[in-house]
Amino acid sequence: EKTITIDQIEQAAQEAFDETKSLSGGVNAHYIPYLANIDPGLFGISITLLNGKCINIGDTSYRFGIESVSKVPTAILVMRQQGPEVLLNKIGADATGLPFNSIFAILLENDHPSTPLVNAGAISACSMVLPAGDSAGKWKAIVDNITELCGSAPVLIEQLYESESATNFNNRAIAWLLKNYNRIYDDVNMSLDLYTRQCSLGITSAQLAVMAATIANNGVNPVSGKAVFDEAITPKITSLIATVGFYEHTGDWLYTSGIPAKSGVGGGVIGVLPGVMGISAFAPPLDEAGNSVKAQAVMKSFVNKLELGIFNGN
Ligand code: GLN
């Protein structure tokens, strides 16, 4: 066990931020019109420690689209409602090695969507959320879960929701292919709409760091003090994140950073260091796999400075 002081953590975060703030490279998500128009210069890093202390540097109260980071809380919700075993059996926990929006995620393993952290499995997960058949009830469960994990509520970005709903043809195809293979457990269009809406929730990196810290803290939100989920879920969701959080770049990411992390095309990333802290970073320009260039750089720099990677054996 090595001891790191809060001062060391603050200093490493500030250094990582200063070193990476003028990095160029990447482009905003262009296939969702709303995201294409977000200021590409926004940048922030947030850290929440397990004693509840929050460190925020840069644009950490800017509300951006949560996008695929929402796949994490909804996978947690399905586990809260039905247990990790049901999630494994109905969706799976494997890497796909494929882009987030690949239809092949469904076909890889006996018509099984592989993991709730790619589009196919996430749409399937939305179909599993209870109460079945009740769109408003399911939406409330999804939002309440995120609110508990963050200790404050997300806010739907209506324009983003409209923008995504009008352009989500690939996801519609995925949803119907899932239906064909009996991997949609509720109404197809309702499940797709819930997925699209959860992706359109506005969130800040400060909020996401608290979510990551709640996961790192075995389900107890370290800021609100509320026990949100059973501690048995932390190793399950963290292994899902480690396996596929950066899609086809997941292995390279884990190899270079040592931190299980999940990205979204809104530019947000969460990183989970179980028993240690939660981290979030945000910057809109993305690499070719849809992962934020600067969020990756700042998080990697921070974690490597303190040698906090999970394989460092802290
Ligand atoms: N809403 C986006 C989509 O389904 C989310 C993708 C992502 O963040 N990787 O295409």
C-alpha cells in the first residue's frame, strides 16, 4: 500500500492538465449534428477521492452529452434490478474489438450482443430495464440511477436528443437485428428511444467523477454518503469497462494507462481505480475510434505520474 497525499494528487492533476491543454488532434463527432458544433477548445479534468474530496480543473461544470458513458450506469442499473448473472447470460461480458456502432457485435457470439458497453448491448440493456413495458417508468429508473451515482441530476439536452433521433439509422438497424435474434426484451422502438435519450443527457465532468468514485467505492457515493448499489457490482462493472471501454482501442489504452475507462462521443471519459478514486476528463475532439484525444492524454498523464494503474498493484 503506498500512501499518496492530497497535495500530490492535486499537483499531478494540475501538471497533467498543463502538459496536455494545448494538444491538438482529433475532431468533434460529426455524425451527430449537435456534437459537431460544440466548442472544441473545452477541456477539463475532475477527480473524486473516496473521502468525498473533489478536485476540478478547467471546464468541469460545462454540461456536455454523456453519450456512451451512459452505457455504464445503465449496465449497473440492470445489475441492481436483476443481478450480474442475468446481465452475463442475456448480453455478455466480452470484448468485441469492434467500433462502438458495429452490427457485428450481435453476430460474434451466437447472436449475443457481447457486452452492454457497445451500442448493440446497450440497446439490449435498455430493453431489460424494469418496469417492463413502461417507457416513463423505465426512463425514471435510468435517470434516478444516474442521479444517485453522481449525487446530482443529469439534464436532457433536447436539441441533442432531436439531433440523434433524426440521424440514428444505424442504431435502428441494430435494434431490429437484436429483435431478430431475441435479444430485445421489451418493445423495440421504446428500447431504442430510451437508449437515444440516455445518450442525450447533459452531464459535467465533475458529476462523472463522482459516478466513477461511487463505482470505485463499492457502490457508496463518497460525496452524498448514499449506498447506491451492492458492492458485488463494482468488480463486475469495472471488468466490463476494462474489457471494452475504448472499443477497438481498449487494449492499447489499458496497456499505456493501466486504468479501466469508458468514453463517449460527447468527449467525456470516466476512469475507475477501485478502492482509490474516480476520474473524469472532457474535451470534444475525438480520435478515429470515437475516444476524446485530450481526455485520454490528461487521464493517462495523471495516472502514470502517480503510478496508480491497476496493474501497478497498489
Ligand atoms: N449516441 C451515440 C451512438 O449511439 C453514442 C456513441 C458513443 O458515444 N460512442 O452512436
